[in-house]
Amino acid sequence: MNARFNIVATVILLVALFLGINMFSMNALRGVKIDSSEGKIHTLSVGSKNIAASLEERITLKFYYSKKLAQGIPALSTYGNRVRETLEEFTNASKGKIALEIVEPLAFSEAEDAAVEAGLQGAPLDGVNGNFFLGLVVEGPTDTRVTIPFFSPTKENFLEYDIAKAIHSVGTPDKPIVGLISGIQMQGGFTMDPRTRQPAQTPPWVIAGEVESVATINNLGTAISEIPQDVDVLWVAHPKGLTDETLYAIDQFVMRGGHAVFQVDPFNETDAAQAQMNPAAEKSSSLNRLLNAWGVDVPEDRIVADQDLALQVNTQRNGGRMPYVVWLRVTDEQTERNDPVAAQMKMLHFISSGHITKKEVASTQPAGDAQGPAPKVDVPVAAIEPLVRTGANASTVSSMLLQGQPNPQALLSSFSAGSEALTLAARLTGKVKSAFPEGKPGQDPAAPSASLTESAESINVIVIADADMLSDMYWTQTDRFFGQVMKIADNGDLICNAIDNLAGNEDLISLRARDTSFRPFTRVEEMRKSAAKTLLEQQEAVDAQIRNTQEELGKLQAARGENSDSLVLTAEQRAAIKELEGKLADARKEQRKLKLELNKDIEALSAKLKMLNIGLMPAVVTLFAVSLAIGRRARRSAASK
């Protein structure tokens, strides 16, 4: 009896101890965790901790979370807890500067009304009465407020950055001022609707909102004579038709030590798409008047092509997808890891981009004296520090090939690999000469001038040879269910990084693109590209057969004479047509065979990945358990002898 009582008491004690330890750990050790994820995405980065700890005044985080509605839905419940824990980490890192309020907006409650009024979005759930809320309102000491309408689970990898950006926006009211000179209506505007032939309003681009979250944009227009003194960073995006007076203002801003981001484009796809309404519109932009004087050049008629980095596009000809060699997907293998602007970029899309290269600058010849002419003096030029490059096999094609309706198949077929990587984005540093050594355009040469003929110190300019990368369609997608904008590339982060870096803000840079939810299967992409190349070669062979047969048919028809009935086919024509049909059938059979082989290879690769991810770990655990059991049995047997 005593033995049974002891067993029951022991079980009860163990259960009580188990429950007690769990309750204690849930409360006392809530913030303690071990993050074994790749990239440590569940741990606050140094940048987030700095942002939270450097707040000058107290702010409030109001977290609206429909916890009861999430019960029974593991995905939502788990993610809701993930958001709450991240907010708690920001609170702990703030040293008392952040207050966290968790609000559950029940249906028809005042909390729900407050959530809707603040701009939060409730998502309907099947079989549930009421909308599911999972959003945040960040309030500052004044009337400043930033709202995250909904934390979409599809954007989990950007959770920390979105929260840090909202806190930084509210806690840092004095944002740097970005002076914008652009031929793009990034902040919204009007365009001609081709259907109605009437002006239609266009919404702001996503990139404008991204930049405005970290800086104040002052749109300077495209015809200015001076850059305002309060501009911290100058952003020149797709400058078309700038006057010498405006170019001079930009030049002198840089000569005085101003920092700038230049985005030029030898062929702008967005402009090309609108060319039907205005065929005479300029589709390219350049700042070579300035860059050439600094020893830098962006060729205005050459487009970068790279088969290895080509994005896949749909084609009507084959009814499938194939590489478009002038649309590039650049990965972290092509970005500069030692520069904070590009160090954490995982995926960038460059669309019909130009490239940055050196430009020879003629030496100057100073005036001589009685002893003879003075020796030539080398002109200082900027050092080009690449931030983003292509692969080693990239080359360039003429921008004329992209006019009208470009043919991806023809571009792929005619692609000729180069022998070196080309620079798509770069930082320019070093002392340089002004592009206007004679002073301000139109000014009397005899009049006193305050123009700088040389930079006061080393310049700091970032040049990107593409402006299409700013367009929403090339780097964002809209979540159909939650209506949230998702990033499929880090284009916006690259621009914000550049502005933050040039303005001196490094904390947000460390947060952007810590990880990306879009990870393409590179091996599968390579297999698709190889098959597309082979398919294209076969298609062109079939096309050549068709053309040759049609020529033979034309010759046979001409040889029959004018009085022949054109509706009656000769035996030769019937034979030629039959032969053509046979060739077409054989070629299509080969194409189907190749596609089948491609699918077999991809399915085999998929099966291997599933085996490794699903079967390997359980097998390892099972093997470990069996080995442990055998070892214990062996030790017991040895002890009993």
C-alpha cells in the first residue's frame, strides 16, 4: 500500500512540478529564447536596438490583435504571438521610451471603432463573426502617428523592418530633406488614358512612400537654377532634357560637398509603354555632361544583356516562358558586401539597364613661360566603386533593338557572351573638376564668379544606370487576399539605403532585406534557361524550313503560268506540302520530348529536395533513438553480469 501511495504521490508531484516550471518559464522567461533560424530573423538586430534606445521622447505602440478569433487557426495564432513578441523586444530595448498596449478589438466594440478610425484593416474569416485585426498604431508625444494597417503573414520576413521604420518615423520628426529632380511622376500626377483620350490621375509609386517614410521629399522640378541650402541629399531620377542652368546647379551642389543619387536610363521601359500617346517623347536620360567631366560614362545607346541573370518572361510564340536577357535578376552574389548600401541586398531587378564605365579625360595644358610650355597636368577623376554588377558573361546590345515590340527570342538567339562583369550601380568618390570650368552658363566671363571649378573635398555620389527599377510593376506585387503590397525584389531598399547612407543614417540600413520571402530555385532556373535556348534553336530551324518550302512553292506556282487555276495544286506542290507537314510534326515531337525531359529533370530534383527535407531529419532522429536504445540495453546487460 505504501509503495502504491508513493508512486501516486510521486506522479502528482511530478505533474505539479511540470506545471509550475512551465508557468514560471512562461512569465519569468518570456523574453528568453534561442534563435537558430538562418540569418537570426527572430532576434532584433543592432539597428533595431539602436532605434529603440535612441528615442528622445516616449512613444506608444497600440497593438490591435484579435486573439480570440485566431484561436483554432494555428497560422494566425502563431503569427500573432510572433508579432507581439517582436513588439515586446522593441519595448525592452527602448529602456522605458516605448510603452506597449495590447488591444483586442471585439466585434461592435469601441476598440474596433478605434482600430477602423486609425486606419487598420480587418480581414474577414470564414465561419467567424467579426473581422480579424492584426495591426499597429505608433503614436508620438505630439500628434504624429504611423499606422501599419495589417501584419500580413506573407510579409513575415519584413516584420522587424516595418516596425522599426514606423518607430523611427514617429520618434525622429526631423527627417533629412531629399531634393528631387525627376522626369518621372513618382509622387502621382496625370497621364493620358489611351482608351478615353482624357487625362487620368495616377497614384503615387510605392518607392515614393518608401522614401517619404525616412525622409522629406522636396520636389524641385526639372528647371531650377540653384539647389536649396536645406537639401541634405539630392535625388536625380531619370533626368530628361535638363537645361545647362539646371546641370550647373547640380554640379555646384556636388562641388560644395553635397551628396547625391543619380539614376539615369538609356532606355526607359515606362516611357516606351507610353510612346503610343507621344511618339516624340524622350525615352532615355543622361547626366554625361557632368559624369564625363568627372571621368565617368554611362553609354547612352547600349543596354546590358546577361543570359545568366535573365528574368523569365511569357512569350506568345512558344506559349511558355523564356529568359529575357535585358531584364536582369541580380542576387547577393553580384552586390558589394563591404558597402552598407548594397551589403544586404538579396534580390534586385534591373530593367533594360545601362552600365557605368570609365571615361578618359584630357589633360590640361597650363600657360607656359619664357622657358617653354609647362608640362601637362592630369585632371583628377572620380574613383568608381561598384555596388551592383552583372555576371562575368554579360555584354551589351543596341538600344535600337528594344524599340517597338522587342522580341525576347531574337535577343536570346543573338546573345553573345562577354568576358567581364559590367557595373550597374556604383559609388563615385575622390576630388573632381567641375563640368562648368567657365562658370555659370550665360554669365559674363568678366564678372566676378563664385563658381567652384573643383570639388571642395571628395565627392560622394551614387550612380544607378536604371530608372525602370523604380516602377511598381518591376519589384512589387499586391497580395490578393490581404491587399498588402509585397516586395519581390529589394529595389526600394536599395534607394532608401542610398539616401540613408548619404544622409548619415545607418540604423535602418542594417534592417532592410535581412531576409526575403522570395527565393527562386536557381538550379531549376538554369535548367529552364538551357531548355529555352535549345527550344529556340529548334524553332528557328523549323522557321527556316517553312521559309524555304514557301519559296519553293512560289517558284512552282510561277512556273505554271498565268492561265493556270490557282486553286488546283500540282503534284509537286502537294508533295512539298506533305514534306513540310512531316517536318513540322517531327519538330513538334522533338519539342514535346525536350519539354518532357525538362519536366522529368525538375520533378527528379523536386523529389530529391523533398526526400532531404522531409525524410532525412526523421531518419536521423530515428537512427539516433535506435542507437541510444541499443546502447542502454548493452549497458544494462553488462551491469547484470
